[in-house]
Amino acid sequence: MAVGGELAAEAPICKYARAVNCLGLPAIIANSGGPERRVVGSLKMLWQPDRMTGRGGTGTPRCSVEAEKKHGWRPHDTAWVTWVALLPILLLVVSVPAALIEDNRGTIIGDVLVTWNLFGIFGLVVTVPVAMVALFGAAALKQQFRFGRWLASLGSAAAVIVFAALAYGIVAETVSPDEWRDPNSWAPVLSPSAAFLVLVPYFAITVANTYVIGRLWKRPA
């Protein structure tokens, strides 16, 4: 009975408690039954300074940083869209001087460079508008993520279709009989090895654009 009485005496009789707020103030369990308000405990702070930021407790709370990572624009999105959109033009910029240095010596590398130049120059009527759409989308991502994502995805999807069709045409021409080929074509006749080398950057461009689309749409706006 004595033990029970002591436990009953020690039991808190308060009815109210203040919960921990977002600033990290400790909750106080107070005795509301008399003037001798007695603190019997405090709850652990939910937010500590080192949890709010990675640099000692000033700045954006961690919950806001995590929300930014999961939703909306990220700094690397603009860079990815921009560089991937410019890949076809960069390939042409590299292949033109390389073809001049090679000087059409009839080697496999020469055939590959000539093919890149032909497709790159005549394909500017398609690749430039597609790249412009993607670049406009990249510029709009930070301020209007949804609109920019749609534009960038449209440009990347168009690039995937263009280079996939180009790759199919190269493969089809390589495996087709000689009598089916156009004798007036400016493009050199590619061996299987040369065709493989020609397809490598086109395949990389297709994969990169596919990655950009997946990157932009894997999280909600």
C-alpha cells in the first residue's frame, strides 16, 4: 500500500502539455492543479540546428531541401537539356575539320567522317529546329518547370525519332544488295565496320535524349 501511495503521489496530475513546435522549443509538462508548477520532463527537440542545414543551422530547413530535391527544377536539368540538344551540332563541328585533315584518303575513317558531314550538313534543317525547341525548354525550366519540361521533352523526343530513323536507314543500306543502292548518292558505300562507327555517336545521342526525358519526368512538377 505504501508503494502504491508513493506511486500515486509521484504520478503527474497535469492535464495540459505544450507540444514541440517547428522552432524546436521543448514541450513542458506542467502541473495545473496548484501554484507549485513543477517541470517533470521535456521532450526531445524535433529539429536541431545541424539538421536544418548542412552548415551549422542557418538557411532553409531540411524538409524544404528534400522537397526541392523531389519536386520541380534542379540545377543540372538545364545543363543536361542544353548539352544534349547541342550534341548533333557539336558532332558536325568536330567532323568537318577532321575530314579536312583526313583529306578523303579512302580509309574507313574517311568514309565515316564524310558520312557524318553529309548527314550533319543536310540534316541541319531538322536538327537546328529540334535543338531550338529543346533549348527554349531548358531556358524555361527554372521559372516554369512544367512548360519547360514539355518543350524540352518535345525536342528530345523529336531528336530520338530523327536519329533512330537515320540509324535504321544506315543499317538498311549497309545490308541491302548493291543493285538496290542509289548510284548517284553522295554518301560513300559503308562497310559493316564503317557503318558501326557511324552509328556510335547517333546511338549515344539517342540514349542521351532518352535519359533527359526520363530525368525530367521521373519526379512531379
